[in-house]
Amino acid sequence: MLILVLLLSVVLVSPLADRFGMPAPVALTLVGAVLATLPGAPGELIEPHLVLPLFLPPLLFAAAQRSSRRNFTRNWKVLLALAVGLVLVTTGVVALVARWVDPSLTVWAAIALGAIVSPPDPVAATSLAGRLGLPKRLVAVLEGEGLINDAVALVLYTTAVSAAMTDSFSLPDAVGMLAVSMLVAPLVGLAVGWVGRTLISRLSDPRAEVGLSLLLPYAAYLGLEELGGSGVLAVVVAGLMLGQAGSGAYTGAGFLAGGTVWRVADWLVGGFAFGLVGFELVRVVADPDVPTYGAGVAGAVCLAAIVTRGLFVLPLGWVAGRRMRRSAASHGWRESVVVSWAGMRGVVTLATALALPDDFPGRPVVLFAAIAVVVVTLVGQGLTLPWVVRSLGVRSSEEERDEMDRARSLAAGAALARLEELHADGRVDDEVADVVRRRYAHAVPGLRQDLPAEVRQRILDVTKVSRHLRDAEQAAVLGLRSDGEVSVEAADRVLRDIAARSVRDTYHTS
């Protein structure tokens, strides 16, 4: 029942948070904390070992489909430094600080804690970045970092947990896991993406196409887990491949339906994960096994994680980030500050902390410190990031805001050029050609501006009238369906057609 309530909270609280200017991840974390205090609340909502395989594949796959291969190739130096260098440095610094505050922690337990809190969460960072209107190059860096760093952190985590439990360390095993996770994973991801694209192109059924796309991230993730590595990179590569090269494999209906389903799934799963963070925080705080100095360890680890990121990213903005500043030289250090402050922790940190074995040495303290880092960075940095962005004046340029219009105009120009070829060859008569030209002018803002003012106004008037007519159409079809005069399937198909026309009209007047 609490799982249902938490999912319902995602649906209801997220729009309210956006309306009042509060980051949705922060609001959902607070909702989860409130649910944990209800009488009769269970000790856990989901078994810890299921958190990573359930949540991570769809979240990473959705983020990868939104990204592009160009973002990785253009920013590979910065991404490599953040996803590998920063993870290693943060792990080491946090381990040293944790051992200094609590000498009872073993070396490997401290390293495990460092690996748990080192990777920022891609969902939290990019959701905030998109809402704040950050420049696309910054969004690309934050998104790319979040997609890659999990693989490095999970290898460190698995190695440290194994060494802590057995009190021994095997260098060949660690190197083998790293090799599988970093070298074999892209091959598995490519294979899963290619098979998925091939099957989707042969299905020709929107339901089957979308259903298969929902299974692909789990196939990539679990496939590499069976080989003894972390499946993070495999999921990312499969998502990138399907997002860029696989879009043409879908039918038109499958592409539209898949986009909608993935947006909703990403939204629900990500929101539920942040609610789970708040729920687990209350449970950990109330744990009697956490020693009195646990708050001191948690505070020191939070400070170490935040400060280490700042000290690493700010110099990176002057050295490896010169390409980022090339298009806006005066904003180089400001962008570095934003990247530094956008290091919120989330799903991966929570999942790896919860997945620690019950007999892990120092587990209560490690779990408490990890959850504290998630909450402090998610709430503290998440709430203040909009203020930081506004204060530094880091915003998308007008050129970036116009990209969609430029893309639409280019596509329409290509279509009109092809129309003129057909018209010149006599395959399209004058009347049809004129109707098509007006339709493209009606749909594309850049072309519509070339029309006379009275024609543009006539288009707007026709569109407004069309909306009233569509309402009447919808009411008539709903009446037929409720009276049983037509089948539900037939009525729903007609309603979808009416809705699609309504969406097109909304776009036309935007």
C-alpha cells in the first residue's frame, strides 16, 4: 500500500513542486520521509538487493536515449576526468576522512563508503538542469558524467565489499571485473542494441516495439552481470545506439508511443527512487545500532564529498574544460561552479548502501553516512542550485533556444524542395502543390513569418475554430461508445486520431 501511495505521490506532488519552484526530487524525498513516520510503516519497501537491478537499467537507458554520441566524443576529456578521476579521488578522500573520524572502520569498509558516495546521480542533475535552462554543453557534461561514473564506482564498491567480508584482496579479480565492466560492456551494449533494433524493425506492431524497448535495458544489465562485471556501460551503450541509430526502426505509431511510455516510466521510476531515499533516511536515523558518533561521521563525509568535487572541478574548468569555454569565454569559471554544485547523489548511492550485507563491518555507520550524503546534497544543493544559476547568470543562449525552430525550418525546407521537384516533373498539380505549401507554412514558425499578416491571422482563427469542432467530435464519439453503438476499440482509435489532430493544432499556434 505504501508503494502505491508513493507512486501516487510522484503523480501528484511532482506537478505541484514544479508550480511552486521546488525541485521535484527534493519534494519526493520529503514525502518519503513523511511516509516512513506513519504508524505501522514497514522496515523496508523493497528488498535491498533488488534496488539496483530494478531501478538502474531503465533510468540509465532513458537518459542514454536522450543523449547523443556526439556529446561523448566532444567532451570525452572532461567526462573521463569526472567519471574516472573524480570518482577515484572522492573515494580515496572520503575513505581517509571516514577512517580519521571513526578509526573503528576497517580500511575496506571506508573504501566501500567512498565508492558508495562518489557518483552523482544523473537523474537529479539533468532534471534540474533542464528545468533551469542551463546551456546544452553543461547539460551534456552532467548527463555524460552520470552515465559513466556509475560503472567505475560499482567496480570499486564490489571489490571493497568483497575484501571487507573476506578480509582479503585479490588484484586479479579486481582487474578482471574492471576489464569486463569497461571493455566487454560496450560490446554487450552494442550487441543488445543491434538485436533490439533488428527485432523492432521486423515487428511492425507498436505494442510489441515499445514492449521490447522496455526489456532491452534489463537484458544488457543482467547479461553483463552474468559475465561478472557491472552492467552500467552496457545499458548506456545500448540506449545510445537505440536512441540514435534505432529510431528509424520503429513504425510512426511505435516511435510516438515509445517516446511517451519512456518519459512516463522514467518519471515514475525516478520519482519513486527519490521517495525511497526519504523513507530509508528515517529508518536509518531510527536505527539503534548507529553509534552516537554516527552523525559526526556523516557530517565529515558530506563535507569531504562536496569539497572534493569543488576542488577537482574548478581547476578542471581552466585546464580540461577550455573547449567548454570557447563559445563563452567569460563564463568559464561560472560554468565550473555550476557543475561542481550540481553533484547531487541519488539512486546509485542509495541502492549500493542498502545492498551492503547485514554482517558487513560497520554497516550501520556506513549506511547512515551514505543516506546523509544523499539527503544533504539532494536537498541542500538541489534547493540552492537555482539560486546559484541565477546569481552566476549561466543560462542557455538565444542561439540554443532557436535550435528547434531551425531544425523544423530545415526539415520543412527539404520537404518543400522535394515538392518543387515533383511539381516540376508534373507528378503534382498546381492545386495540390499550393495546399502543401500552405500546410508547411502553417506548421513551421519560420515559414509562417513570411506570410502576410492577414493570412497568419486567418490561420490562427481557423485553428481556434478547429478546437471547438474537435471538442464536438470527441463528445459525439464518447456518446457512441457509452451507448454501446460502436466497439470500444473502434471508438478509442477515432479518439486517438482526434487527439493527435488537437496536438498538431496546439503545435501550430505555438
